Amino acid sequence: MLKGSLSHYSPLSQLMMSLLVVVGSFMLCMFAGSILAYLIFDVNIFTDTTSLDINGDAVNVSVLKFYQSVYSTGMFIIPPFIIAWLLNNRALNYLFLDRKFSTYQFLLASITIVIALPAINLLASINSHLQLPEFLSGVEQWMRHSEDQAAIITKKFLAMETPFDLFVNLILIAVIPALGEELLFRGVIQRIFSSMTKNVHWGIIITAFLFAALHMQFFGLLPRMAMGILFGYLLVWTKSLWVPILAHLINNGMAVCMSYFINKGKIPEDIEQFGGNHAGIWASGLISLSILALLLFRLYRLRERQSE
């Protein structure tokens, strides 16, 4: 019987097995997605590549969003449950999905994400000014090109006219990534690296780096890594994956909602850059970090009390 049969494997073997599961699930889901795209949208991606060309005039954003959901499901949501099933007799327990959590923890995590925004924007500003050595100029040009492509995709994805468009993007950009990325990175990979290094802090840091690197945006590496570290400690201190999932959801959901209301002229455009693009960048960032430290210390102390 396969359930829990790989629990005795070494952390490195578990990591390799996890990668195989992720790749296999991704390929199967993308194949199924190609068939569904043909049936639903009448688009054959093997013969009609222009429909997926983000720079082309014939790009079909609906198909791109569909493939984004298929990609996220196949790579992030399905694999963690398969991996957990193979590594543990209680898959939900392995993924920290059956752990009790308090409303107070949820509230603290929610406030933490909002308070962290100026600090994250400060890191993003610092990151945007980083330059690679001259001998890596070609790599830097490739990175900047990747950033430009990502910006184009984001802009087209976040073009929302109706409340239904907002709802679709909240599911696609907030709910699915928050659930999937936390399941895979914090639920599986962080546990494996913590076991491999025999140090929970290294497990969090390594996983946060991989989490940031996966987005293939060098000039957003620092803020994403910081967010990954924050999500990692939220899991360690609360023992429930639902807490970092909620925090991740709020972070992504705020970005989507702000974009929608900015496009509607309901809120000023520069609100997205709060703490990241004005004269008080360092002041707002440091104030944010100070309050964030107090909130995180409160969460840490709450964990200590629960363990007593």
C-alpha cells in the first residue's frame, strides 16, 4: 500500500520524489487543460500560438487566465496532497490543515500583512536599484526583460471592467495562489528543508528564497523572500497552514482590489506605492518594520502560551 510508504525516506529523497510529483502533475494537468481549452474556447494552442502571445494583438486573455488556473492547480494544489499521502498516514496532519487555530491568530495575521506593506514596498524600492556586476550584464538585461514581460501580463490580467471581472481575478490571483503556494512551499518544502538542515529557521529561509525565485522576477526577489519568511514563521508559530494561507490571500487580494478601484477612479493611483515611492520612504518603512516586529513578537508569545 502506497499510503505513508515513503515516510522512512531521507529528506533528500523526499525532496526528489516531491519534484517528480510536481512535474508529473503539472504535465498531466496542462495536457488536460489543452483539451479543455479546445472544447471550451475552441483554441488549439499547438496550432494557434498567437492566442497565447502576450505581446500580440490576437492574445486571448480569457484563455491565458484559464491556463493560469490550470498551471497553478497542477503545480501547487494537487501535488502537496499526493506528496503528503505518500509520506504520512495522515495527509491533512502532515500539511498542518487539521490543526486548531484561533480567531485572534487570524486577526493578528491579517493586521500583520497590512502593516507590512510599507516595509515590503521599501524592500521593493531597494531591490529595484540593485545591479549585477558588469560581467553579468547580459543576465541583468534578461532579468529586466523578464520583469517587463511580467508587467505586461499583470497589466492585462488586472484589466477589470465589471464586478464579475474582479471576482474572477480574486479567485485566479488571490485564492488559488494563496492556497496552492502555501500548500507546496510551507506545507511540504519547508518541512523537508527543516528536516534536511535540522533547523527550522534554515528551512524557512531556504523555502522563502525558492518561493521568491520561482516567480522569476529578480527585481522583486527581496520583498517576495521577506513575505515568504513571514509566511513561514506564521506557520511555525501557529501550527496551522490556514493562517499563512489567509495572510497570503489578504496580500494578493488587496493588490487585486486596489487595481480594480484605481481603474474605476475610486482611489488614487499612488496608493499602491504607499511607503515605496515618496519622500518618506525610509520613515514609513522603518515605522512599518517596528510595528511588524511587535505584532510578530505577540504571535510568538501566543505560541509559547499555547504550548504551556
